[in-house]
Amino acid sequence: MNGFLNILKPPGMTSAAVVAVTRRLTGEKRVGHAGTLDPEAAGVLPIMIGRAARLFDYLVDKEKTYVAEVAFGAATDTQDATGQVIATGTAYPTMAQVEEAAAKLTGDIWQRPSAYSAIKRDGKPLYELARKGQEVEAPLRQVHVESITLHGEQPDHGVLMTVRCGRGTYIRSICHDMGELVGCPAHMRFLLRSQSGAFDLSTAMTLEEAAAFAEAGELGARLLALDAPLGHLPRLEAPSSLSRLVAGGAKLPADRLKGAAALPEGQPVRIYMKGEFWGIGAREGEQLLWRAQMPPET
């Protein structure tokens, strides 16, 4: 099995646990996830199977979309609903105040995630140190928030919103910071990742659905192709006259592939021959070198 599964991870399950279940369902040892999703969150979790793991560095994971609910009235040490309450308040904001705060949290912003995060210090996740009672503080980091769209008020002083952001953004930190900006402690009550790069809810399946497909012997047919999430990379078509070089994984003359000579050196590209995906390459001088060769399965 070689390809991607877009799993709709349920809340209360770790990304590593989803990988373990997928490994059992596929019988494939080479299984990994492309972008951790917090245990309490639900949403799309791209799973790489077989040779797909070699494409990790070429996946777009900078574009993410989340649906979240911020709850005003209490802040927690984890910045979400699983943590201990560290501050309370009843100066609940108006929607106008929340909109103003959302505007200030859009663009290139600085945020300090909770100590209960996967950010590492000396090779260990901060949450491991925090759970042992050690005093730790996550470093300030700059992230990009493309937009925050508010969808209205929810029961118990909540506000539902959609956040489009870049890699490394902590949505629970956005919720916490909203509370700081409006003068009322807040935390994240709910989180759903609806899109991660090329993967979104339209192609996602639950683990129960994956198990049913596996039992019916149909899971392999449900895999997304190796090149499915690589559409952001330029495409080059190798002529049949280079078939021996392509099949052998040899260097390819850039002037024999239309458009290759004009590419910036080091720019990853998708290489095809007779319409079939053969892998990732990059131009170095007058040659095209393979970065990850993946001959089509016969």
C-alpha cells in the first residue's frame, strides 16, 4: 500500500494512536501522520502510508483552517477545556469587542503557547515537563493568521469562529489572547481542523469507515494517490526517449524536459512520463536530479 489516507480524527485520541490503528488496518509498517492534531481536537489528519512517507517534506502544511469556539469567563493552564482554571471573570465582551480583538490577532502576530504544548525544550515536549510539575514557559513565536471569521455567539458565553492560518499557529493561544484583549479570561472550548494543506473534510473518512473498507478489502482502493497533495509543485513531463534514464533513476538533461531549464535551481518539481508520476526532482545546473523517485506500481 502506497498513498495517503485522510482520516477524520475523533476528539480524545492522539495522532499517534490514529497511526497505530491505521498500521493495523493496512498491515503496512511504514505509516506516519503529516501534522500533529491535539488529542482533544477533531478534524483532518493526513496519514502517509508506504512510500508516501518519503514525500513528507514536499507536502503543503502551511495552509490550515480550523473551526473553533472561544469560551469567555475562564482561562486555563492548557488554554483549552481540559486544563485547570487559573483565572475567572464576568466582564463578558460584546460581539463588537470580539471583532476588534480578532482584527488585532490577524496577520503576522506573536503568541506564547501554553506550557502544555508539544513545543520541545532539550528534545522533550514542554507538556511532559509541565505534567511533572516543572516550571516551564513556551517561547514567544511569530505566526501568521490569514483571517478570523466570527459566526456568532454560542451558549455559556461562547463565540464560534473560523481561523485560517499558517504552520505552527496555536488556536487555543488565539482564544486565550482574545480574552486578554477584551479583559475577560477565555479558553478554547472546541476545535475542528477542517483543512490541512491539500486535505480537507471532503475526502476525509472516519476510522470506523476505514475499518469497514479494510474488512471488505477495499481500503487500498480508497488511498489518495502519491501525487494527490503535490499539485502546488511545478509539473514536468519526461519524453519517452528518456525512459531508460527515468526508470534507472539517473540524472536527466534539463534541456530535454520542457520548462526545466527555466526553473530556479533547487525548486522541487513533479516528474511524469507518459502521464504517470515518477517522483520528485530538482534542477542543479544543466541536470535534473532525483529527490524522491517513485516508479509507478505495475
